[in-house]
Amino acid sequence: MTHRTLDTAAVSALQALQNGLPWSGAIAPDPAPFIQSLRAVLFPHFRDGAPLATGHISAMRDQARALTNAIRVPEPGAWPEQLIEHLPALAQTLYDDARAILEHDPAARHIDEVIIAYPGFAATVVHRVSHHLHRAGVAMLPRVLSEFAHSCTGVDIHPGAAIGPRFCIDHGSGVVIGETTSIGEGVTIYQGVTLGAVSVAKAAADTKRHPTIEDNVVIYANATILGGRTVIGKGSRIGGNVWITRSVPPGSVVVRQPDATPSGPAPDDMHDI
């Protein structure tokens, strides 16, 4: 079989299959230029230190329009203007997030480091924008933005998740936060944490399927917390590798039973885990 014959047969078979897809005409856009222009508006670190000017806002609006046009599905036409109106509140929340990371992470030396180099903070920036758009009724673009952040940072946050201020993701790789998750103020989570659903039945799509995390909770690496009725009480500490499907009261410390008993004393900085 010649290459031309093989290629023709492949096109014919694939086209027949694709004709059965319920394609709306949506096209996968590149959100990177919009996110770059958004960062330039929010942080001087991403505009070469230049003073913020109306040209930066205009550039972000243009990129927002281009993104909407590229995806080729109907979206609310006024969402760029609504986002611009929301920018001061968004910036204040993000600056508080960055300050909280600097305050709590002993490896962070300066807030510049957090803003420029922390993947958890980068994911939070995009999430706070995508969540705003999600609440404003924008249909597909929030998912496009969140999945772009996911691919860049390893942090997967559904745009529907509600996250309070002073939010910290340390390291970040493998974090999953589901659509109906509710997270309070001052929460810190580490790599590999899953805030997910007990059931993935399609019939449960319109219900609260993901947990509620109250204020000032710390969730350590690879913990899994599941279920819409699960509430992690204020000020709790959730140890690494635990599996939780029931609520815990405020001030709880939840740890996994060790596979082996350590021979020596625990380090001083581990007694509160």
C-alpha cells in the first residue's frame, strides 16, 4: 500500500467517525497571550517594571476579545469589561495570597519570589480569574484557563471551586480541587492533595459533591478528602496520606496510622502534625 493510499484510507475512516461527534464548532484556543497580559496588569514583575498604564488594560481587553473569538462559541460579550471592573478586588485578594505564602513558607525569602516563581501561586492567579468568569456565566473559557494553568503548574482547580483569601498551595504538583469545593480563609494545602467527590455519577452533577474546608486548616501532602457532606472544621491539621470521607470537628488533628513505629523521637517541628 502506498503512502497516498494509506493516508486516504485513514482520512476516510477518521472523517466518518468525526461526523458522528456532536461538535459545536468550538476551537481550542491558546490562552497564553491573555494570561500574560493579565499578569502584566496585576504585577509589575510581568511588565518590565513599567508604571501601569491604560495601554496595559487595553492590551488585556484585546487579548480577551481575541480569546473569545478564537474559541468560536457564544460567550457573554461584556465579560472583559466586567473583569476589568473586578480587577482591584482581584488584585487585593491575590496580594493577600502572596503575603500569606511569604509568611508561612520558610523557603520564601521575598514576595517577588512568590509572584514570579511559585507554581501554586500561579495556579491561584488563574483560578481567581476563571472563578470570576464562571460566576459571571462565561461557559467554556474558565475551563480553558484552568486547564492551561493545570498544564503549566500541575495544579488542577475547577473554576467552580470557591476559595477564600490568604490561600496557600505549597509545591503544588498533583493538587486536585473539585467543582463544588468550598475553602475558607487562611487555608494551606500541600502537594498531591485531592478535594474530591465520593460519587462520580452523572446524576449528581448539580449537587454539592466536594468537601468544605473551614478557615485556617492545613492539609499535608497526598491527603484525600472526599464528599459533599464532609466538613473539615476550623483550625484542623490533616496529616499526609490520610483518606477522609467524614467530617471532623474544629481543631482536629488527623494522622495516618504509621506502617512502622519509629525508633527515635519525632522532630520538634512534627509534633503538631
